[in-house]
Amino acid sequence: MSVTRIGEFRAAEGEGSTLADFLVAVRSAILGSEGAISCEVLRDRAERDRFLVIERWQSIEAHQASVRNIPPEMLKTAMALFAEAPKGGYFDDADAFVFVLPEYNHGFPASIKNAMDYLSHEWADKPLGFVSYGGVSGSTRAVQLLKPVAAALGLVVAGEVNIPFFAQYRQDAAFTPPESFTDSANLMLNRIAKVGATLKAGRKELVAA
Ligand SMILES: Cc1cc2nc3c(=O)[nH]c(=O)nc-3n(C[C@H](O)[C@H](O)[C@H](O)COP(=O)(O)O)c2cc1C
């Protein structure tokens, strides 16, 4: 199991570019550290003095060990660039996924395929459910076309709910489906929970091996 660390940094006045350079240099150091999987430095488009650093680590301990390895003089330089104390937290990876999707011209939306392609091991050995909505087909064709993509990424399809002519259940902003759909959704979620628990145990064994 890996863990994601998200840090938020705000540059002191006039220090935005220097902080950007500093964080990019830190990124290289992070990527060379034991247990680091990935690191991205993002700069807010609207608030140019705001940065996010998104790091993935094999464990919290690996991240903490890397922080202890930062030379004190480097930390001192960094503190002078911040407008306020940096904020950060650890976030667990998702253990299961439900994709909610429509269908366009008998195919899946390109945005879903793009999202699936963008990640890789994050999907592996985790359960996936589909909630599809659309016209007469309830977007079942889009779901069928996505199943081989899901399999290629190691996702395990654990159920689906297909909602044809979904617009008849929508009034203003409220969506009120018949009970049969809610029942199917609950069945699917229960199955995802059960399959997910088995897969999670298996992932732990794989890491320990
Ligand atoms: C260009 C276009 C093609 C569509 N093709 C299908 C289709 O092949 N099968 C289907 O069930 N629904 C189809 N729909 C309906 C959509 O799946 C969806 O229900 C509808 O666009 C509302 O969802 P949205 O606001 O998320 O797009 C189509 C809609 C559009 C705009």
C-alpha cells in the first residue's frame, strides 16, 4: 500500500519564482529518496503565490525519513520563502471505484478513457463498479467497451447499474430513481465491499512478499 502526501505552500511577497525553483529542486531530491514513487509540483493558476506538492510514497515512514535527511541549512533557506507555515497531510489511496458515465454514439466518453490511462498501478487489483445512464441502452455499450480497458489495468469489475431514459427520473436538480435501481446499486456496493476486502488483503500480501 502506498500513501499520498499533499503539501501546500504559500510564497512570501515577491518570492513566488524563487519558491517555484526551490520546490522543483526539492522534487528531484524527493525522487531520489528511498520509498518515493512520484512527486508533482503544481502552481495555482489564479493565486500565483500558492503551490501544491503531491508526493506518493511507499509508506509514511519513508516520507518521514526523507524529511529527516533534509539538511538544516536548506530548511532555513526555505522558511525565508514562505508567507506562512506550510500545511500538509497524508491521504490514503482509494480501495475501490465506481464510475458514473453516459454513452455518446455507442461509445464511452473520451474523458473516462483519458482518466484511466493517466493512472496505472493506482487501479490495479481494486474493484470497480459502473453506474451508467443514457437513452434506450442505458449506456450499456459504453460499459461493455470499458471492461477490457479495466481488465488491462488490473481493475476487477464487481457490478453495474444501468439506467435507461434517466431523464424521466429527474426533476430540476433532483434525481429520484425507482427502488429497483437503488436496490441494484446497494447490491453492487455490497459486492464491491466484499470483493474489495479480499483484494485489499491480497494487495497487502503482494507488498509483503
Ligand atoms: C451526441 C450524443 C450522443 C449520445 N449517444 C447516446 C448513445 O449512443 N446511447 C445512449 O444511451 N445515450 C446517448 N446519449 C445520451 C447521453 O448518454 C446522456 O444521457 C445525455 O447526454 C445526458 O448526459 P450528460 O449531460 O452527462 O451528457 C447521447 C447524447 C449525446 C449528446
